[in-house]
Amino acid sequence: MKQTGTRLTADDALALAKLFRLAAIALGDYLYENWEAIQKKNRDILRSLEVSLLNHATDLVTRAVGIVLVKGQGDLKDLADATTEARKALETVGSAKKAIKIATTLTGLAAAIPTGNPESIYAAYNALNATVLGDVSIGLS
């Protein structure tokens, strides 16, 4: 059965890529502003996640064009809003462990989008929302 939804344009993919890049920058800012307070093992994890997010942001520009986002399973607005909320959370995060959780689920979403698999995108979207907002049921548009 063919799934219907919104096909990502080059402009859509670029907009998402910019949001993921901004989230990576927020993660890096948190890391370097709190360098001394963060344990070395957590610094290493956060640096790796920052680079992964930047790489996924770059990949989104080319790999996500043409992906169909299924209504009710994480459409463009949902993904943009979730990414923005994650960036905001990274800007105010109070611990390295929370930053790692947010960045890990954000990286999962960035990796899921280019697959075009609606179930993977939806699961990653829900995981990010659960991490950022707590275990709250998020209604999709």
C-alpha cells in the first residue's frame, strides 16, 4: 500500500538541516561553557554527539530530499518543532547526562529522517519528545 503524505523539497530539507545545525551548536556551547564541570567521559560523549549532529545536518540537505513524511507520523512542522524544542532544552540543560540523552535522541531523529521509514521517523520523534518534554503523550498534527 502506497503511503501518502508530504514530500520533502530541497527547501524543506535545508530548513531541517539548519535546525539540526543550531541544535548541534547549542550542544557545543553547553559543552564548552561547562567544560570543567563535566566529567571527561561525558565530555567525550558530548563532543562525539555534537559532530554526529553536524554530520547529520549536512546529510539532510542531500539525503532527505524527496522523502515522504506521512501525516500523523511526524510531518515537517512536527519535526521542526521537536528539533527547536530540543535546541532550547540544550540551551538550558542542567546536567551532562540530560544533555547526552537529548543529543542522543536528537541524533536518532536526524538519522531516521533520510531513511524515509515513517515508523522509524515516528519512533525517533516520540523518543525525542519524551526526552525533552518528559513522558507526555504528544499529539501530532
